[in-house]
Amino acid sequence: QVQLVESGGGLVQAGDSLRLSCAASGRTFSRFSRYTMGWFRQAPGKEREFVAAMEWSDGATYYEASVKGRFTISRDNAKSTVYLQMNSLKVEDTAVYYCAADSSALISASASYYFSPRTYDYWGQGTQVTVSS
């Protein structure tokens, strides 16, 4: 089993930055580097939506259109941790942010594979990000 724990959320003002972290533990030793990692978010009353993903083999990254250029996903395989650097935060970025892991080691030529929550088999509990105006 794999456990994912997010941290770094909080209350900030519009225009500020935050860095979220997601640490993986459990049956992850030597396997984390083969996990595609993703970030999703869910605002009140809305469905969970894709934010960013990093594919495990070549580090290819994917972003939701509204965060592209403002958010950056990165990973440190030695620490079994994935990060989400969020700059120029907007009120509409307010949501609970979830880290997710795809342990299948599949590589897809279709970006939609990484956008789908169904791709990921492990999820964290989420961390709240609130952006005030």
C-alpha cells in the first residue's frame, strides 16, 4: 500500500505563492520513481479537476490550461516527494488540493490519460488552499 500526505496549503492573498508537497510512504521504496504523479483540486460544489501531472519516465509535464505558466510540478525521487509550486495565485484557485499516484508504470501518448482521475490508484487526503482577494 502507498500513503500520500500533502502539506503546504494555507490562506494567502491573490498574487501570492505557495508550494505544496506530497510525500509518499509505504511500499514505495525504489518504486516511486516509476509512479506518474498528479495534482487535482476540488472547489466547493464542483467536481474534482486535473491541475498538473508529471510522467515518470521522461518527466513530461501536463497542466490544466488555467494554471499553465503559473504552476509548476516537480519531483524529488530520492525523497519520494512531488511538489506543486503555485505562483500568482488567484481567488479561483481556492480549493482542496489532492496528490495522486499512478503506480501502473504505463506511458500514454495521449495527454488525456494523465488528466483523468481514473488513471490514479492512490490519493492523498488533500490540503486546503484559500486565496483571498
